[in-house]
Amino acid sequence: MPVQPYDRRVPFNQLPPLPPDPKRYLDNQLTNKLALASRQLAELKGLVSQLPNQSLFINVVTLREAKASCAIEDIVTTNDALYKALSYQDEDIPEGPVKEILRYRDALLVGYRATKPEGWMTFDVLISMYQTVMQSDNGLRPHQTKISFDKMRSWGTLVADTVYTPPHGEGVVEQMLEDLIEFLDDDVKYPLDPLLKVAMGHYQLEAIHPFPDGNGRTGRILCILYLIQKQLLDIPVLPLSTYILQNKETYFLDPLCLMEAKNWKRWILYMLEVISQSAEYTTHKIKQIQAMMEKTERTVRERGLPATRLEISRLIELPYIRPKNLLSDRIKSINTAKKYLTELEAAGMLTKEKAGKEYIWFNRELMNILSEAKSEYV
């Protein structure tokens, strides 16, 4: 059947399969960018492998990724509101932006736990991540439902009545998803560099647009998990969405250029920059948090504070700390936890704030580290 010219008003059922012809993207510029992104990922992976408490950094980084990824979809809250809410138990957090951000984080961890043992993605795992993001039990969008996207809804200015119409029809989306998963998983049939595959795969998932909502968030989770599957990372500590959020227009417009002009090079270069900048940024943040932990431990030890019984890592999990957040095998009572927090406050390491009927303690240095944006992003 002859290939029809691309028409943004017609369901893109002739979405070309992956991979594209290397002539459409491969040159010295892209090869150099690929090498740089690979080196920076390797540095991040090496740093993380030496961490004594990897779970701490999973929590810190996945929260930042979740917040930025949701902000891309205009689900926005402040760092202060997010971290203050998280000092409560999850079940105490009301519906709203914070809850949606936590769902993204949970979906990332659901996918991480599901794919880690086997090292490959499945249709069911993809669906479960989407369901966790959206807190829904539905799956793919119904094949009877035709959707399209216009400029006003996406970018605020009406340039065209329709900018893109995703694939549509019985069995069409299912087959395209199966082909995408095979492309990502089968390195014998498709022997491409994983960073090229992740860029191509992210575009393809968004072009398929398989779900009623949450496609962007699910797709960004898939990118992070894919890098772990291909052993370029060990744990999900790459907040891709932080860079994307600051370069949002390119993230939305480049795929449209790809659809119309098949400009694969432009899109892949952008995604390699996302990976490169995110890896460099995260490496810097982890080093900052490590230095803060070492300084805190040294201060507690040198001043001979009884808080030496405290697990210092618990002070780094969240900027806002409630006494109950410190309970452990070492600290069994709220009163003891309050005593240690008061000692750290007196030493100038924490400040106390009134929150309703109780007090919480604030780690300002940690908040500054988590809130600081990399200057190149802005």
C-alpha cells in the first residue's frame, strides 16, 4: 500500500516503524553528543555505586523528577508545600498537586521494581505504570475514540485548528505498542546504542499516544527505566524532567517537526542533551548532599551531642522533619526524637516552625540544595 503524505488532521496510522534510516540522524555532531552523554551517565553511575545509602538518593531524586514531570503537564506546587506535606504519612495528604506528584513517583518505583529482576519492559508493566500515574484501572484509550491536539490547548496560541491526530482504530495502537516494546527489548534484531533507542522510543510512544491521559508522564518514566534496563544506571536517579521543564517548547515542538519533516537528528540531539544535562546536574546534587551529610556527622561528633544515636541519613530524606519521621530501632519514642531535634536546632543545623498543633523542624541547607536550579537550564 502506498505511503500517504502526513496530514495532521488524519490519524497517524502510518507512523513509520523504528528504527529510522541512519542517514536521517547519524553524523559527527550526533556521534560526539552521544559520546558525551554516555560519559556523563557513566560518571553518575560510578558515583551512585559508591553511595552507602542508595535508597536515600532514590527518594530525593525521584521526588524532584516527579515534581518536574508533573509541572510539564501544568500540575504545579511549590517545593515548600511538597516537602512539608511529605513529612506527614502519605495517607494524610489530600487530593491535589502533591498527591499527583506522589503518584508519579510511585509509578516510577512500580516500574523499577517490576523490570529490575528481568531487565526488560512488558506491555503489562507499561499499563501498570500508567494506571499508577493516573490512579485508574483503565488501560489503552478505546479504539472507537478519535482524539486530536490543537495549538491552543498545548501552547496557548491558536496557530492551527489541529496540530496532530494520533493513531486510531481497532488493534492499531496495540500493534504499535508491541512493535515499540520489541524494538526497545530486542538488541539482537535492533542493535542500536541504548541512548539512541531511548530517544526514538520516547518519540514513538508519544506519537502513538496510547492512553487517554498521562502519556507524557508514563513516557518519561519509561525513559528512566530503559536506561536502568540497559545497565547505564543502577537505580532511578536521573531527573530528566528538570531539564525538559526549562526547555518545554522544544520538547513539544520538535516531535511535530519530526512528524512533518522526519527530522530525526534534531529530536535525538535534544534528547541526548536532556540526558547529558540531567546526568551532570544529578552528579552535582549528590555530591552536595554527601558533603552536607559529612558536615552534619562531623558537627554532631565534635560537639558531643547525644544525637550521635540519630541516623543522620534521616535528616536528609526531607527538608521538613517531624519527630515521628525519626523513629527507628535506635529512637523508639517521640520525646527522644524531639530532644535530638532540639539539640540540632541549638547547634544551628535546623530551625523550628509551628505547624498546626505541633512543631516541625526545617533543614534549610537541604532545601537550598534541592531547590537550586542549574544555571544552564534557565
